Amino acid sequence: MKPLKYILILFATGLLFQNCHSDKKKNTEMAQVYKCPMTCEDDKTYSAPGNCNICKMDLVAIDETPKTQVNDDNISEESIFNLTSNWHTEENKTIQLKELKGKTLVMVMIYTSCKAACPRLVADMRNIEAQLPDDKIKDLQFVLISIDPTTDTPERLKSFAIENMMDGEQWMFLQGTESGVREFANVLSVKYKEISPIDFSHSNIISVFNPAGELIHQQEGLGVDNKETIASILKTVE
């Protein structure tokens, strides 16, 4: 009878282990929720996968326990480096935004055929760059993203950069897909609308991101006092 007794004990132990494992798995699944990676709706979460109602990005699975990091690269939930869209530079190099990690980013959305607001935004970007100490420039990346990816090819962006004396290493122009541009505009709260094939109405916003890709400051308007923008940039490169 002893062997049978031992068999029954082992069998009961196995069932107990299996039930505990099952309960643990069940509890883990219950704790899993979904959230917009850009926190467009603050702390709002969802019980099933899907898309953000605002920026339309795929929701990411998170635990109910609050987390400040979403991957091993120490990229926070608020970082634009979570975006996975591909972009073409004025040098026709394909990149993702996460490749800009480590530098303070000063970003604006324009289009090269613009004759009104965009030239003034470009002037504002150059004015900001001119007010920064030369020894800090190496830690910065000034990025101009086209809202007209059909017209603004890498070749056109390159010509535009040269014409405006913005072809140094600290300057970068990006052409994306229509969906990628729309996604990024939503992240920046930039609104734009096509009026004609080569004309758009759009917000006039210059955004500053820290080296981790987190938005720290926005300057809105044309020809405005950029003192606060300069101060925000310098705080990230001290």
C-alpha cells in the first residue's frame, strides 16, 4: 500500500502546483491592460488591444502596476522614440526617430512650397540656433518635418536646406508617409489641412524634446520671444 500512498501524494502535489500556476497565470492576465504609448488620454486604459482614439497608434499592453519605462532602452511612455514610422532624411537615408536618441531635439513641421508662415518658422528656428553657445550645438538636432511628403522629396528638402543655409550636421529634414506625418502631428498637437495640392493651413509650433524624446516645451506663434525656448534647450544640455 505504501507505493500507492506515495503515488497519491505525488498526484495531489502535482494538482496543487498546476492550480497555483493556473491561478498565477489568470491573475497576470487579469492585471494586464492596454494604454496609448503617447498617453494622449492621460491615464486612460483599455481592457483589450486596439488603437488610441486620438493619435490612432496601437495600444500597448501594460500591467496595472504603474511603470515609467516600456522597454530595456529606458524609453518612457511619453517618448516619441516609441513611434515606429520610417522617415527619409534630406540625404535620402531611412531612419526612425529613436535613432535621434541622446540629443536635444528642436522640431517644427513645415512644407517647402509655403510662402507665408513657413519662411517665418524657418527664420525662428535659425534664430534659436544662433542664440545657443557653439559648444552646445553638437548636443542638439534641429529637425524640420514636411507636412507635404508628396512634394517634399529628399531631393527637394536637400535643395531647401542649402538655399536656407541649413545644411550643417545640426540640421535635419524629414519626409515621411502621410500616415506617419499625421501620427506625428497628433503627438505635437499640430493641426494642418490641405487647401490645394501645394498649399496647407497649419499650426505654427516649435517643440523641444529632451535627449530621451520627451516633450518639455512648445513655442507657438510666429516671430515670438523665444527666451523660454532657449532656456528649456539649455537645461537639457547643461
